[in-house]
Amino acid sequence: QVQLVESGGGLVQAGGSLRLSCAASGRTFSSYAMGWFRQAPGKEREFVAAITRSGSNIYYADSVKGRFTISRDNAKNTVYLQMNSLKPEDTAVYYCAARAAPNYGLNHYEYAYWGQGTQVTVSS
């Protein structure tokens, strides 16, 4: 199995940027496709971005396209989410997730491993 720990969340003004990190330990990090999800109060957990094992393919939710960038550094066992042009509606707890498959999934139930989450709050 793999353990995931998110960091980098915080309070930021609308239009600002944050970079989230997800550090993995346990099974070889490169064996997992990785995803970012978020959940705001009163809302369902929603897909944000995903990346394949090698980092060769990515996918973004329409709501974050052009603003967020997912990347991974397998040598550092870390996946990142660079968030630019943040909006108040981006406010949520952001979760890192892993699945032991070469391809990513777009649904939360496709991921077996999850971090504890990191809070992102965007003020208006």
C-alpha cells in the first residue's frame, strides 16, 4: 500500500496562487496513477485533475482547465497541483488519491488510497 500526505493549503486572495504537494510513502510511487479531488461544505467530492504513472497524460475538470496544473516527480515520490487565478468557488478541502493502475480515473471510487486533505480557502 501507499500512504499519502497533502500539504500547501492555506488562505489566499482571489486571483492568487497556491501549490499543493502530496508526498507518498510505501509502495513504489511510480506504480500509481494519481489524482486530485476536492470537497466543499455541502457538496459532493469532485474530480479536479489526474495524471498517469509516467506523467505522460493528464486530465482536468472543466472548472479548472487553464488555471490548474498537475505534475509529478517520481524521484521525489511527490505529486503537485499548481493552482493559479484562484476563485472563491475553489474553496474546498483538497485530497490526493492514488490507484495502482497505469491510467487515471475520473471518479473517486476508482482510487483506493487517500490523503487526509488540505484546506484551501480563497477569499473574495
